[in-house]
Amino acid sequence: MIDQPVCLTLIVPHQLRDEMFDILAEQSDLVSGFTALQGSGHGTEVRLLTAAERVKGHADQTVVQVVLASTDASRLLERLRVSFAGTKLVYWTMPVTELGMID
């Protein structure tokens, strides 16, 4: 059976961005690359950590997306749970139905 690829999305507070990038770079057995986008967190569960975020009314966040096999995503999440325990990182996975590169 072929392992279904998924897109793992991580919502990372700005203060943890560089640490997340470093840890993902260290996971070369699971992660061949990732995409990061600047984001703004809104909602009752979003923690506004700085005075600037409280004034703006949203949290500065980074959205990190990694496409990998479903079993590798589970293994990566276990490692991230250890490295980021207590940080309340939000994540989700979605099936990838097609993946390719346009030359």
C-alpha cells in the first residue's frame, strides 16, 4: 500500500519561527523542504503576546506547510510535540491529491 501524501500545516508564533525553521531543517529524514508564509492570527484562542499585537488585535504568526507521506507527518508531529511542548502550536493535515512540478 502506498502511503498517502498529506500537507502538514503548522501555525507558529513569530517568536518561535526561527526555532521551527532550525528544527525542520534538522529533520532531513522526513522533511525535504517546506514553505513559510507570514500570517495573522485572529480569534478567542489566539494569544496576543506583545503590546504591539494587543494594539493591532492579532498575533504575528508564520504558516509553515510541509508535504510528506502520512506516516512521516505523524513521526514529525511526535518530534515537534517534544521540541515545542507547552507552546500550544496549532496544526492540521490535509490529503494531497496531486503533487508535481511544472517545468
